[in-house]
Amino acid sequence: MRPRTLRTALATLTAGLAATGCLTAAAPATAGPSPATATATAGPSTATAGPSTAAVGPATVAGPAAAQGRPPANACSPAVSLTGFTDALDKTTYDGAYVGNLSALAPDRRGSLAALSDRSSLFRLDARTLKPRGVVTLADESGAALDSEALVTDRDGTYLVSSETEPSVRSYSRTGELLGRLPVPDDLRTAPEGRGRANGSFEGLTLLPGGRTLLASMEYPLDGDPADLVRIQSWQRTRHGDFRLGAQYTYRTDPGLGVSEVTAAPDGRLLVLERGFTAGVGNTVRLQLADRPGRGTVLHKRLLADLADCPALGATAKQPQPNPLLDNFEGMAVTGRSGGRLEVLVVSDDNQNAVQTTRFLRFRVRA
């Protein structure tokens, strides 16, 4: 979403990637503290793609210790371990497009990953190196840019993209042509048309296993709802391949947090990223596991990890943070399995801001 968090970490850049596709953990940085900045210009960076990279050590991953009940290496919690991070795309450009403002990730075709900017750029990244391979620009029916926040690669290779302006979910071809738009309940529309909060509606989007149920999560409560209650809208695919409105679910966030992303695990349960920001303190980011939708309208959850408890691995921050690894994390994708755990990739939205960073984290998650 737009600048809600002012945060960066001009951290050590990651060049080596493990053969399994996990990022290599960076060595500790020695940079001194930088002063906190309350405001920053959001003008585009003049950096070009392909910044210099720092030497890094081998990744440490969950091994036999985890199977014996001991915390895995680089543990954030008993269920989650951090296998590495990289800032290599921070303040870079590709084919004239700023590689930042990243709000969503989705596995794409074999060997690639789709990354969505909330400024209407859709990047195709190499799934292993995360280097950009292509970019297309998205627009609404009038040709205007989107406030695009969430992304799904559909089973036919097209993209489903949410915008929190109306809110909306639109379908696009792989080359960026607008193909259609899904219906949205009136209540979820941004005020005054509905009860949705401006800049706080469709922030997460995911397709359940089997490809028949699509879910979009609101970021914040509707006007009149409890302060911790977030709506999650579903659509069901018809036999003709289009989507019709389905059930609506409720999800309770931790106090003061909103939902920045929701991603289906292979068994249909939901990985939910909750995120908040407090000036002078920094970000709060928690990874939750919620019920599979369909067994009642209330989705219960349990905490997998508070990312403030993860090892910093040498990350640095230029504004106060509970952990210098933290940033404005908004995008998340399940990219595979390893040793019985899910491989999960998370990315931050730098808001094109000098005191925030475009940072990717890789986790192994026992859900």
C-alpha cells in the first residue's frame, strides 16, 4: 500500500543462492546506525539494475535438530526458520521500470515468479536468482494506473490482480491486456459507496488448491465492524471458467495490525501476514496460520512466528526497528517444499522511499 511505513535497510546485498533456491544468509554488517527519518522524498531512484553484490556465506537450513524437537537453525520460532535474505533489487530499475513498491508475489510458469508493484508494473523474476526477466504495465478500463496490491497466477497462465481503490479484482493476459472484472459486494466498496476504508481494502489474494475458490482479504475492518475484524471474500469458479460471488469469512487480527497478504498452503489452510507500523518504533510483522475456508464463516488462527524474533543475519535499518531485518512486508508466496517444510518467500514494499528497502526473505515453515 501507499506510504504507511517509512522504512529501509541498505543492507548487505546477496549474490549467492543455494542450489535449492534458498537465499544465502548474509554475514553480519558493520555499518553504524543511521538517524531515523520521519519523512522522505518518494522520487524514483537513479540506480540501474544489477547493483554490486557482497560476498556471503552458506545458507543454514533446518536439519535433523528440527526433527528431534529442537529449534531449527536460524529459528524465528519452532515452526519457522529464516534461510536468508537479499536486498539486491533495492532501488534498481529494469527496462525503464522501477523495481520496487512490490506488494505481491505469485509462482508463475516453470522457473519464474511474478512480482506485482502497486504502481501497475508486473515483473517476471527468475525464481532462483530473483533477477527480472520481463515487465508489463497494467491499467484499468480507462487506461489509468492501478493501486494494485495482490496477485494470483491462474491455472491458464493469466493473472488475477486486486486493486484497493474501488476495490476490484481484474483478470489480465500475460502481456497485460485487461480481460475482465469480478463482481464485488457493495458493502466492501470504498466509502461512500460502501463501508470499506480508503487505502485499506483488497490487500491479499489467493487461489485455493484445485483452482476453484478465489479469496480476497481486506486489509482493515469495514466501517462499523469491530477494530480487529477483517472480511475475506470468496468467489467460486463456474463450469464456464468465470467466477461468481461466494461465501464471506471473518478473520481476527492481533491488536493494531492489518492483513497485508494471504496465501494458500497446499492443504488449503491460509498463511496470513499481519503487519503494522508505529512511528519511532518500527514494523510489527507476524506470520499466522488460519483455517481452510469452508468449515464455518469464522477463520481461526495460530501464530507461526513474530518476525521480530528472527535472526537479523546482518541486515541493517535506517529508521528504528525492533529487529533490523524488518520492513514493510506485503507480498508472500509458497514456492515449494523442502524436508517436510514449506518454502515461503516474502517481499517488502519500499514505497519508493529512501528510508525503506525492497527486501526478500526466504523461510522454511512447518505449518
